[in-house]
Amino acid sequence: MTKDNTPSLREQAERFPKEPGIYFFRNARGKILYIGKAKNLRNRIFQYIRKTDGRRMISRLLNQSKTIDFTITQTEKQALILEAKQIQEHKPKFNVQLLDGRAFLHFHLDETHDFPALSLTRFPKPRKNHRYFGPYVDSTAARDTMEIINKNFQLRTCSDETLKREKRPCLEYYIHRCLAPCAERCSGAEYSAEIERVLAFLGGDQQQVLDKMTSRMTALSLQERFEDAMEVHEQRTRIERLLSESQQTTTQRKDRDYWGIEQVGHVGVYAVSAYRRGEMRPVITRSFNDVIEETPEEMLCSLLSGWYVMEAPHEIVVPFLPVSHDILEEVLSERVGRQVKIVVPQRGDRLEKLNLAHKNARAKYKQVQDEASQRKNLLMAFKRVANLRQTPFRIECFDNSHLGGTMPVSAMVVFQDGKPNKHAYRRFLIKEAEGGDDYGGMREVLYRRFKRGLSKNNQGWELPQLLIVDGGKGQLNVAMEVLDELDVTGVDVIGVVKPRTHRKRGDTEMPDRIVSPDLVDPVQLEKGDPVLLFLQRIRDEAHNTAVSYQKKQREKHYTRSDLDDVSGVGSKTKKALLQHFGSVKAIAAASPEELTQVEGVGESLAERIVKHFSQLDKR
């Protein structure tokens, strides 16, 4: 039992059943850190609790976990399906991070609508009567194709709200780019026929459109508009390449994906080499580390289950069979509505292509390791140059921003192992200090940040090895005072003096300088020094993040309206109201019955809106 009366992880594991299912590791705030599946939940959890293999990522997971719970399933197959869905939804930090097809662009057609519009999305969701085409690695070509479709076919491009509201055709109708279903200028059958032509185009029947582009190139060349002709030519080439990817398979050439994996210890790279209609697509490579799965077979099962969410080829060629491969085959086949096989080749063309995928994974792994080594050397050089007590594997840098003393904000950027960790960035509204008081603003933000870092529930607020403040001795002294007041130890602090303070004296080429409480004189590095460039990159990232956040607050302030003071009116409802009525003034004059015609506005909310504006009129 822990100090807060929460049972220990071992005590919680004792209560696990010996049934198939999935399990969750959660931190003190209830956030899911890791999701796994098991044939026997109790036995599986105790493999973690006993730490029999000594992997450091297991110790980190257990140290950060407060509770473990489970969901029992009837079969191991159900556990595999549920695990994949939960990982997609929660994206736990300790699970192997996948970039599945949802990271690429898809064409989306919502066939539940009477007059569906074609759109592009990176986040397809398996839903009934929703069709997706893709994924497409080349996003530029995908957007070019959308532009070609809009110019050569007559599907609507307006929003659903505009379709409901408009009663007259817009310009798109008169230039023959829309059938104007809003004004009932076409029947449902006519619109459906146009959709079928678009689908045929995406399926490979694109010659008519490509011929038009060829004629356009010829006409531009005759007019000696060679640059415009070249632009059309390049666009046509991208369209041909993209559409060749989207064509359906034939019985002569099966679609296959080849998985190459290079793993050393708990880190590695996987490479996916896809062949469609016998043609090779660009290889996708992704690195992974801190693998929780005990064996490569378990990891491969998780990878394949998470990768093939929307579609899968006829064959998935792998260097070894994943655990429970027969169940995984069944799950993938059910997802795509046809048979999917997982095979390990022994000879021939498939083995050669698998070896090529592994060669890609091995080359990417070497690149990743070389980059990691370079970053480590850079951090060690940083430590030496700035006279730090420890290598700064986690660096935090702060910068403030305001608009003429109003709406002051601050930003904290984090560099982990020499790379930006955007998930750890934090943004602060300065609540007490005046906008022009840089010292007061810095004091307030640093106090809030480090007080949070010293609390028990400090997940995501771990203390850094190095704190950087954007400024000279003044900001540096403020930072040291805050750390002393909170009794923070083990954190090095430096300041960065911008060159503009010296340019006033004529030193136009003076680079940034490092100030430190342990150094009498500032450290001045040569222009182009790797440590200086790294430091400037961190400083600029903090500055840009702070300015961007201040701009966002400014836009929010100036776009605020009386609607924002109505309880229950969020951004989505506000947008729907403005689209329906056109202005806040029109909303204020609307009756409750008129307001309830807007999606998301019920009777009680309509009454609150009317009451709110009537009270404003009385003031």
C-alpha cells in the first residue's frame, strides 16, 4: 500500500484474472502510459512486476505508473482488435509509435449525404457509407488531383451549412463546375452519375482529363507561355504518378508490402516497401525505441495490427512470423473484406524484395544512430563551453512577448537529447506582472513552472538539466532567485545576450554571448560555431513560440463578441450561429424558434441567448 492508500502495482496485479484481454498502465493523473494484450492477463502483468529482463524502459514504465487495470475479452482475437483500437485512440507514450495510413492524405466521400462532396483528410475513420481512397504519400499530387477534379467535374465544393442556406446558384454553377444541388438545378440521379464519373477517374479512367491537360500545354506553348506550359506538364506528371498508385489490383499482380526491421537492443527502425500492381512505391521508414514488447514477434504483431487499420494488401511479407499470426491474418482479412496473408519467403523474388526493405531499414538505422551520436557530441561540447555541471539532455528556454505592454504571455520550449520536444512545450498567460515588466513576467512564469515541477503530480513537468533565459545578467539573476526561493537544485542556468545591445556601440558583427553565474566574463563564440548555432536555434524557437502565442491571444481578443459570454455557446456553436444568421446583430434579433433551427442549439440554449441579449439592451 502506498502513502495515499493506493494499492501497490504488485497488489493490483494479484487481483488480475487469468483470462485473455487487454491491460492499461496509468500514471497518477489517470493518463494511459501503455496498452498491451495477453492470453493470460495475470501472468502477463507479473512479467512486468518481476522485472526479470532488466530492460530500462520497463523500470521507467513502472516508476511512472500508479495504477493498472484491464478489460477481459472472450478470445485472444478480440484482445488484438481492442488493443489496436485503444492504441489509436489514446496513443500511449510507451507503445511503439506508428505512422499508419491515417498520417497520409485520403480522398473522402460521405455517401450518407444526399449530395456528397469530395474532400481530403488525413484522419479516415472506419464508418458505414463513408468511402476513402488512398493513402497517398505525395500530398502535393493529391491536392493537384483535387484541383483537377474541381475544374473538370461538377461536384459541389461548398460546406453542408452553405448547401442548406443557399437558394440560388453561385458562380461555380455558371462556369460549369457545380450542378447546383442547392438550387435544385439537378436531380439526385444526375448528381450520382457525376459522382460515378469522379470515382472512375480516381480508379484509373483519367485519360479524358489528361488529354485536356495535354491540349492546354500545347496551347500555352503556341502562345509562348512556356513557364505556364511547364507548370501544367509538371502537374500532369504528378497526377499520373498519384493515380497509378490508386488503381485497383489485378489478378495477375498481387499487392504486397515488405517489412524490413533493423533492431539492436531496445531501438531500431522498420521500413515498409509497398508494391501496387507490381510497381514500387516510396519506402516508408520509422524509428522506434524503448520497446516494451518482450520479443520481436510481439512487437511485429503490434506494428502490423496498428498499421493496417483502413486497408491492407493481399500479402504482407515479413522476415519472421509475428506472434498469433493466424489470428492477426483473420483480423486483417475481416477489416478489408478479403483474404490477407502474412508470409515469410524462403527464396525467389519476394525474398529479394524483402532483403531490399531490410537494407532500407538498416541504412535508416545507421543514419538515426549517426545523428544521435552527433547530437550527444554537441551536448557534451555545450557542457564544456558553458561550464555546466552536467550534460544538458533536457534543456528549457523561456521568452516573453506582449503588445505594447498589453496581453503579456510567455513560452517554454524543450529540447530533449538535442531535438525539440514539442509535446513538452508550455505556454503561459502572465497574470500578475505588467506587460512591460520583463523581469516581473519572467519571475512569475519561472515560479509557476518550477513549483509545478516540484509537485508530486509532475508528469510532463520534469526538471531540466539546463535552464536558458533570453537576456543578460538581469534575467539571469531573476532565474537564480526563483530557484533559490523554491530550493531547486541540480539545474544549471545560463542567459543569452542578444547582439543588438552591442550594435549600438558599433559592434555590428557581434554574435550572441552566454552569461553564467559561474563565469566572470560572458562566453563569446565564433560566428558559425556549432554550439552557438544550436543555442541560437533554441533561443529563436522560444521567441517564435512566444510571439505566435501572443498573436493567438490577440486574435482571440479582437474576435471576441457578446456571444462568448453566453453559457453553453462554444466555438462550434458560435460558428454555426454566425454562418446561419450572418452577424451577431441578427442573432440578437432572432426569436427562440429561429435560433433552434441552428444545429446544436436547443430550446434552453436559445432561451439563454435571447435572455442574454435582452439584458444587454437594458444596460
